[in-house]
Amino acid sequence: MNSIQGKILIAGATGYLGRHVLAELKSRNLSAVALVRTASQAKSLEDEGFEARIGQVTSPDTLRDVFEGVEVVFSSIGITRQKDGLTYDDVDYQGNLNLLRAAKAVGVRKFGYTSVYRGDGFRHVKIIDAKERFVDALRAEAIESCVVRPTGFFSDMADFFSMAKQGRVFLFGNGEAKLNPIAGEDLAKVCVDSLFDNSLEVNVGGPQTYTQNDIARLAFKVLGTRPVITHIPMRVAKFLLGFSKLFVKQTDYGPIEMYMTVSDHSMAAPEYGIRTLEDHFLSIKNDAEK
Ligand SMILES: NC(=O)c1ccc[n+]([C@@H]2O[C@H](COP(=O)([O-])OP(=O)(O)OC[C@H]3O[C@@H](n4cnc5c(N)ncnc54)[C@H](OP(=O)(O)O)[C@@H]3O)[C@@H](O)[C@H]2O)c1
């Protein structure tokens, strides 16, 4: 295991995974600094006791001063629900590339990045293509690197829960595709470990593997309601997606394209962690009842 003497810059620190990575670094007494895009984001992280620096990965000039004392960068920057009018190519690919080049120019030793489990096989999906082209660029640079490849995050499984709450879960295909979603806390441990070891790539999912039907049923079980699941045939879903691509912005159809892809393939990655999806659903339910 290598040691890290300097700071670890977390890009994407305001997001689900990045926040957990920051917390994990703090719990290990490691020196972390968050890269954020606005003064209010910086203030809110500083109020929680984190150091934050402001820079826009989409404007390379703003990155010059963010690396002082930084030895390692970890990025979980990517468009998920952001509606900034930018494309996956602008942010997931070019934004991360700008960050990588700026980091390398000032002698940062290592760059860690989050892509997607089995991403190399899903390059026909816009969001994944942008990420995998960045992975290619990262590998081509003379810098130490590690790519973490997680399955779905617990944060995304909330969509199953909200559908169940409304009485019906819609699934693409027969719902038998496997998936082992992972909690941000568990994944953050893997991400931080990856900065210290020599692995080029880490595939990881949560501790329990389900089918999508199982996840839908679990949501109804936690709610105490009768499971109602509607399966949208994959050929119908693919036709509708193809049609919507003619009219809808990439970042609007992107999450559906991604969800359809994982509904059509096994996303069962090596199992890791201790947090269960059932407890996650229970905590969403309890929070809503407060
Ligand atoms: N969710 C999943 O199931 C899953 C599975 C595998 C991989 N991944 C990937 O893992 C990564 C992290 O996911 P997450 O759930 O933590 O996402 P998230 O909560 O949306 O966080 C994304 C981060 O990227 C930043 N970002 C987005 N657009 C930006 C832009 N134009 N300029 C600068 N920063 C920008 C966000 O900053 P702001 O807060 O300022 O918007 C945020 O810090 C993503 O790349 C995602 O695609 C996700």
C-alpha cells in the first residue's frame, strides 16, 4: 500500500458519491480538499469542516490555483440530474480531461476516476461513451491512475421506491436482469482504498445481488403494500427511446437510456460492503414520515 503525504482533491464533492468520499477521508484523518463550482457550495462544505476550492472543470483557466499541495485527485464529476445545458461530452469527457491535464501539468501524482461497471461494453450509450473516452485518455497519460467501476448506487434505487409509493413499478424487459447496488458509504471506502493501492481498475457492487423484480418487491415490502409491477417490453422501450432521441435533449433521455441498458444486462459486480438496500428503503420511508 502506497502512502499519500499531500492533499487529496475531490472533484464531484457536492454529489452523492463525492460527499461520501470526503467523509471517508475525514474519518481516516486524511487531508482532503473539495473542488466545487460556486461560493455557496464552498461555504456549505466549509461549515461542515472541509476545505473547499472553487474551479470550473469546463473552464480550464479556473483550475490553475486549485492544486496547491495536492498529490492525488479523485473525480466523480459527471452529469446525472444536472440541467446546465451541457452534454456528457462537455462534462464527463472534456471536463474531466481538463481536470486531468491541469493536474498533470502541476505534477499531481495520481488520478482516480469513477466510471460504470462493464462500461467498456456499453459505449453505444451516450453517457457511458463519454466516460469511457475519458478512461481511454486517462490511461494514455503518463500518470498513475485507477478507475472504479461501480454498479448502481443506492441513491438511484430511490426511483424504484418512489414508483412503489405511487402504487406501480415500471420495469423495462422481464425484470430478471441482476444488479447489486451499493451504498455511498461502502463505495467511498473502495474509492479511497483505490487511491492507495496499485490496481488499475476496481469492479464493485453491494453485498446483495437482486433481480430488478426483487428490488421492486423489496420496495413494496418496506412500504407494506401489494406489489404491482408492469413490464414494458424491451422492443417497445427501445422504439420509444429511438423516437424520443429525435426530439429530446441527450441529458433528458440519457438516464432512461442508461436504465434500459442495465435492464437488459447483468450488472452483478463483485460483492462488497455491509449496507443493505432494505435498510436504505426503510430510511427513506422513515425520513418521509418525520
Ligand atoms: N448513480 C449511479 O448509479 C452510478 C453508477 C455508476 C456510476 N455513476 C457515476 O458516478 C459519478 C458520481 O455519481 P453521483 O451519484 O455522485 O452523481 P451526483 O450526485 O449527480 O454528483 C455529480 C457531481 O458532478 C458535478 N457536476 C455535474 N455537472 C458538472 C459541471 N458541469 N461542472 C462541474 N461539476 C459538475 C456535480 O456538481 P454540482 O453539485 O455542482 O452539480 C456533482 O458534484 C457520475 O459520473 C455517475 O455517472 C453513477
